[in-house]
Amino acid sequence: MKKFLKWGAIALLVFFVVTQPGDAAGVVRSLGDGLVNIASGFSSFVTNLA
């Protein structure tokens, strides 16, 4: 069952990227921006500890 769900998720991801490349790029950009914000906040937190 896990194998089926994994392959199903991969197939859905590929389908999304092929049919909606602009939206897929927007999702990736949003995830990247979120990771940058998290890293920046963590960096500020550690800097303020000193």
C-alpha cells in the first residue's frame, strides 16, 4: 500500500508540473521563500542569544 501511495504521489506531481508549469514554479518559489524566512529567523534568534 505504501508503495502504491508513493508512486501515485509521484505521478500526480509529474502531471501537475507538465500541465501547469507556471503554477508549479510558483509553488516551488513559495516553498523556497518560506525556507529562507525560516533560516533568517533562526539566524536572528541565535544572534540575539549572545
